[in-house]
Amino acid sequence: MRNYIVKRILFSIFILFFVTLIIYTLIRCLPTSYVETMAIQLSSKPGSKSYTEWLEQLNASYGLDRPILVGYVSWLKDFAQGNFGDSWRFTVPVIQEFKSVIGVSFVMGAISLILELVIAIPLGIVAATKQYSKSDYIISASALVGISLPTFFFATILKLVFSVKLGWFDTHGIVGRNYAQLDAMGQFLDKCSHLVLPIVTLTIVSVGSLMRYTRTNMLEVLNADYIRTARAKGLSEGKVIYRHAFRNTLIPLVTIVGGSLPGLFSGALITETLFSIPGIGFVSYQAMVAGDIPFTMFYLSFIAVLTLAGNLISDILYAVVDPRVRIA
Amino acid sequence: MAKKKAEGYLSGRESRRISRANRKVTNELEKKRKRKKVPESEYLTKMHDPDNAVEFDNLHTYFFTDAGTVKSVDGVSFEVPIGKTVGVVGESGCGKSVTSLSLMQLLQRPQGQVVEGEIRLNLGDKAVDVAKMPYEAVQHLRGNFVSMIFQEPMTSLNPVFRIGDQINEVIELHDGEGKSKEDVKKRTIELLEMVGIANSEGVYRMFPHELSGGMRQRVCIAMALACNPKVIIADEPTTALDVTIQAQVLDLLRSLKDKINSSIMFITHDLGVIAEMADYVVVMYAGRIVEKGTAEDIFYHPAHPYTIGLMASKPVVGRQVDKLYSIPGKVPNPVNMPDYCYFKDRCEMCVEKCGGEYPCEVSLSPTHKVSCYRYYDGQMPEDVNPAAAGEKAENGDPAEGQKPGDLSTAADKDQEGGDVS
């Protein structure tokens, strides 16, 4: 087991190397450049140097005059030492900016993941055990609606109904207009109320696929011979479903949940942008558009690390729930 | 020609109409079964013969599929006496397994439903009609009074639980009162030893995937026997096993039956196994019983042309044949059963009357019953079919009965016919 994990981690580092190389190359090739934008701004000031002069000077000071490979190696050196540099766009250390925005994204991701699991798994089981009944049709149809809804469309509908028509929530932002005047409890509640719509959007949009997945797996398991054996033993229907069948349905579900670990930290770009929530998704989008290489590199490598870790965790969990899988 | 086309093809409208009608029927039946707190008097009954463990009486089990209603079991009546083994034979899809699943109420729901008839089960001090019982009540019979050994040992055990836990579960459920965890474990180990598993302590902690097919089948048998059931249904328990293991499993079942004195309903299409195990034999064809009797009746005096065909199609030691006999044709379409004898189209011994409605049961002796027009008037149908008459005469001699002379000629005849077509 330990050997296996060590081996996997070494592999992951190897993969990470290539992932970051590709990301770095892509970013350097992007048509948007922070330096160019800055050069235009500076050269338009009265009495300043020409655009090309500024560009040359800035390129040299930001290290963009070097070839891609050389730039990558120097980035990698810093990265390996834990030195992630300063964000160009936000003009603060990358880590500081990251820390200030990850919290809200993590809270949103975690709450919507928990809601997703709590809603999708029981509904999936109900739909499977009552296959072709009215409740199955209702559940399956709404799951399909959830899957088919694009995030931006659904978020806009929610805003229209709950913010514009009913006026229950604000349309944008994380805090209300009179946030500063509220006491601690009020501030907390204010933030919570601003997170309701984004979380609802995230949950509804992603709950459908997990539910259909649970339903399909449960149906497959319920038709298995060992379920018939369990019934033949005289077990009650509840025990057959929640003990014998559910343990087997859990096996594929674990992969999905393990794989959604990076989703907790990656933020939700579209949802955060639509609701103007200063989360990691929104901020990294701004950084990317501005051509902020240090922040974007940090964010993307971070997601890559999480994805690799998520895969490793789901593989280990596989062995925990399925005795037939032995890790060696 | 046009009719043939229509038979295989179902228009969308028709299919929808069928599934709507099915849903109506099955919903009603399901509702009835799902009721809670049904008074016991509703399904209490009396055995016709108190020496029987199970009596199937005119059982009809239908599957309401989208292609139409499949009458898997259509009026089956037979009984399983206490302490005896009844073998149920027939080719694949003739309703053997469905009959036994009806007894356990383990049919695929909601499509599979017992629509008519009684299944009387002797519980010792009382008798119940399983066909009328709600799900809730049947639960307490399963594993306790009736248990089942399934035909697929490889997939019949839950892959995520340890062997010991799976057997413990049955014991705790039915016999667990006043037993500590240690007692239950002791009983499980004892059961594992009883079915001939040497390393019982080790197997107790193993997962199903760590055992071979034969071992798993033994575990299944141990599980089925855990609570000393009155009736054991063995649904082709040896089909998935090789011959040596098969012999061991059969020996095991026989010795265990004597030990706990239960009745076995043995389902198989292996005539050799039936000859070895069964006291009584029931031959099924297309959801109906065509012949039933003691093992001797069936093996030495087979009467129904289908039984005779079955006997002829098994290989005989010491006789060289190029090609084994097989009954010509195939089982009729289960959705549209003919209204005459189901075997008529494949039968080589048809008489004029065979075109009439399905023949009813004729007694050849107190134990031997057959559904065939050849035995309608009197006992000897010489005047109708010379081949059959010859066979009947040969049947007088038990020693020769297993391979009556005319049977082999019938077989040869058919082989020629088969080659031509």
C-alpha cells in the first residue's frame, strides 16, 4: 500500500512537470499580453518614451524577452522553492491574493457538493427502486432538465425571478449596500443571503448527472443475482436495498466524488462571474484575461495538483469499498 | 405470409396499448401484495394431504411484457411430500425456475405475477397459501421455512461482504434470538464444515471472490440450510460446476436432506442427476406439466412423447452414435400459445384427436399421470399408433425400459428427417 502511494506520487510529479510545461507554453502564446497593454498605457502619457521602447524595457524587466523554455525553467525553479511571485494584475503576492478569494469559493463548492450528494443519491435510489413509477418519471425528467440547463441561462432565470421580480436577493456581489453598518451576525447573514442563488445554481445544474448515475448503478445492482439471494434469505426490502445493494452502488459513486475534489477549490468561473462573487474562479478569469502569468500559472498548477490528488484518493477509496480491488 | 410478418412486428401503438393494459393489471396486483398488516386468516389454508410439504394447485404465473403476456407457468399442479425429493425437468424456458420462484415470491416485479392458483405451504402447525400472501408476510418464510440454492454460484454471493457475515445474517435473522455473536459464529463455522469446507475458519473471513465456483456453491448451500428449512429449492445447483464437484455437491445435498429431514424441489435439465436424486419426477413443457410420477414411472415407463424424446436424447454409455438425438422443432412462442396440445407440432406420435383442445390429465397408475390424447380411451393406444404400441409393450420390462427398442428407431428416423431438412 505504501509503496503504491509513493509510486503514484512520483508518477504524479512526472505528469505535473509536463502539465505545467504545456500550460506555460500556452500562456506565453496567448494573444493577450499584460506587458503590451501596459506599454500602450505608458506610451500614451504625454512626454513619455515611444511604445516600442516601453515594450522592450518592460519585456526585459518582466522576463518575457527570454525564450519560452528558458522562462519555464526559471518559473519551475521558483515554483519548486515555493516562491510563486507577485501577481501582475493585482500587484500583490500571488499567495496573498489566492488566500483572500479561495474561502468564498471553497464554501460555495463544499455546500453545493454536499447538497448534491444529499439530494442526488437518495433520489437516485428511489427512482431505481420504483422504476417506471410516477416518482421515477418525475425524478428522471427533472434530472434531465437540470443537466440540459446551461449555467448562464439558469442563473439569469433565477436572478429574474428571485432578485428582480420577488426582490428576495441582490443580483450581484457578495455583500449588500449597507454591509458596513451591520453587526457581526448581520454581516454573516448578509453574506449567506448573497450566496444562496449561486449555490442553488451550482447544485441544480450538477445534481442531475449524479442522480442519473446513481439510478443507473442502482438498477444494475438491483438486478444482480446476489440481491435475489439477499431476498431469498428473508431480509426486509429496506435491508436488501440499503445494505446489500447500496454498498455495491457506492463503488462507482466513490470515483465520481473523489474526482470532484478539485472542483471544491477550482471555483465556478461562470457562476462567480455572473453573480460577481470575488471567488477564485472570477479572479483567475480576470487574471487570465489580463495576461497575468504568475497568478494564472499558480492557479492552473494548483488545479492540476488537486486533480492528480483526487485521482489518487478515489483509487484508494476504491480499494476501501470494494474488497475485490487490492492495491499493490 | 402477411400473418407471419405481423407476428414478429409490433406497431408502436399496439406496444403502448399492451404496456398500458399491463400496467393496469400489475399495479392492481402489486397494490394487493404491498398491503401492510393483512390478517392472517386471509391466507391461511389447509393442506389437502398433511404429508405434503408443498402443494402447487393450478398455479398460473404470467409475465406482463411489452410484447404481450407470457404465460410462463400455466396451470401447474403437483406436490412435494415431506422428506422426499421432487425433480422438475424440462428444457430451458419451460417454467421450472418460475414455478420455484413463485413459491418464494421472488419473481421479477412488477412484470412477473402469480395470477391464479394456490401454493399451499405446510408450516407444521398450520398451512399458508403463498400465492395470496402479501410481501411482508412472505419475508418471514424465506430462508426460514423455504430456502433456495441458485444456479449461479459465481454471482449469487454479495461481493462486498465476507462469507461469514453473509451466513451470520441469515442465522441472526431467523434463529438469532438469545444467541450471542459467538454462538452465531460457531453455528456458521459448523455449517461451513457440514458442507465440506476444510478451512472453515479461514473461509469465514474470506470474500466471495477468493473462492472457487464449487466452494461458493457450498457456501450458498450452507446459507440455504442455515435455519433448517422445511423445503429446499435447488435450482440447477450443479449446472455451473464440473462433474467431480457436481457429484460431491449431489452427495452433500442427499446426506444433508437425511440429516435435517426436509423436502427438496430439485430443478434441473440433467436427467442423470434427476435419476440419482429424485423420488418423484415432474416433466414440464412450455409452462405446463406433461407428465408426472415416481422416478421409476418416468424412467422406466415414460408415456408422454416429450418425455420419451427427452429420454432418447440423453447419451447412453456403451452405445456408439454419430449424432445425439434431439427433439425436432422448437418450443412455441410463449406469447401466442396454440390452443391445441403445445407439443403437437414437434410430436412424432400424433393421433387424429391431437388437433383438439389441450389434453387433460390422464392417470396411468395412482402415481403416474400424463397429459396426452394417446392415453385417453383405456390404457393401451395400440390401435392408434403402432410405434407407440411397440414402445408400450417394451415398457413392461423395467430393465429394458430405459432404451426401448422402438425409441432408437424413432430416433434414427428423426435423424434422417433432420438431415433431409
